[in-house]
Amino acid sequence: MKHTVTSIKAMSSKGEAITMLTAYDFPTAKKVNDAGIDMILVGDSCAMVVHGHPTTLTATMDMMVLHCAAVARACDRTMVIADMPFGSFQYGIDETMRNAARFITEAKVDGVKFEATPHHIEKTKAIVEMGIPVMGHVGLHPQAVGALGGLKVQGKDMDSARKVVRESLALQEAGVFGIIIEAVPAKLSAYITKKLDVPTISIGGGPGCSGQLLVTPDVLGMYDNFTPSFAKQYQHFGDMMIDTFKKYKEEVESGVFPGEKHSYKMSDEVLEAIEKEYGPA
């Protein structure tokens, strides 16, 4: 049975840990779904880990809708959340609502997430009132990397800790069904989780949240440009891929591949007829 807002909230209320990973394409999403992961975030991180840009800021609505649709088609169990990219919600409420609706009607995801600060609370409410499930996002906002001066931990001092708490409470009041807490000290994340009635998902927020989120290419060891300190590499698929591609290259160059079992066959009679009609090769 496919996860919904109701089942995710029920997991949290029963103290069951929620698992969440990113995915950007059909085959990866299918594996995540079949592994029993509860939620997928189609993150604007695709701009970095798929398209090779230095930040998430180059992700566009068209790019995100394309990736989200591929992921959604793979998931019959896992709940799929679309990450609204930079520029899709920073303007008016009407445009924000239209962009959120695109993810539902075109990509057929189950909900949206955006890095809404108190300046965007009315937009959060508007999307919720449309009937679209919304996840909030507090702590580090990668889309604000320029203003923050880099990808830095948030909430370590009194002012920034207050900001994270205020934003969390405001998002809950606005009607989000869950909140992602990114790059925030573990003690503060645990406090916020106890303070809220909605589930919290940690990505660099420590173990005290309702669930955990990681970027799948980090988990698989497939993205070398930047790996945050909170990420854990469970495999080193990047190295395995290089070794595999080298082996393929060696076999092609030595004539080992393709072999007989990798080649289609035809009868000698057909070849003889072709040679008779067109001449020998």
C-alpha cells in the first residue's frame, strides 16, 4: 500500500522511524521503492548530482517536473515529494500555487516541499488549502547559499537557533504535514521534534528526529564533488563503476567482447544469398 500523509504521521506517532532518500530517475526510484523506503524527495539537488552544476540554484520547474514524473512512475509504495526549485515560489502566491499544481497534475507526485521562510508562510497556507500536501524545510537552506556565505550549519548560536524554532512553529501552524531539518545541531533538532506535532525528517539534524533523509548518490558513493560530513557512504559504487567500465574497455580492445553469446545469428544460406546478390565483402 502506498504511503500517504496519514500513514507517515501514524508512523511518527507510534515512534516508528521514517526513512527517506532522494531519487531523480525511474530505475533508481524503483530500487528505492522496492527496498521499502517510506518517502522519496526529488530534490533540487539534481542540479548538482545529475546535471553537474555547483549549486542547486540552476534547477528549473521544467527540469524538476521531468525528474519528478520519472520517479513517480516507479513508486507504488513510496510517497514521492517534489522539491520546488529556486524561483518557483519566491514571487507571488498565484505563481507559487500554479507551480505546485504542475507537480501534481503533470508529474503526479504526492506532495511538494519548499524552503519556505516566514516570508512565505502565506504561500504555504495557500498550497495546503489547495489540497496539496506540503513539507516544510528549516535550518540550512541551500537555495540561500549566497546569502548564507556557504553551506553552513544553522542554529548553533542563540539568534539562529531562535530562527529555526520560529520557522518550524510557523510552518506547522501553516499546515505542513512534516518538516525537513537540515544541518542543525542534534540537540536543537530533538527539541524541535518534541515541540512539534508533525514529523521531522533529519538531513544532518541528528538522531532525535522522526526520520532520516540522505542524498542517494552520497549513500552509494557516486558523487565526488562534495560530500557533507553528515552523509554516510554505504557503498562505493563510483569506484565499482570505474572498474567495470575499465573492464569493458579492455574486453572490447582485446576482442573478448562481444562473444558468440552476445551476437545474433543468421543462417549461412542467407549470407550466401546476400553475397551472391551484392558480391563478396
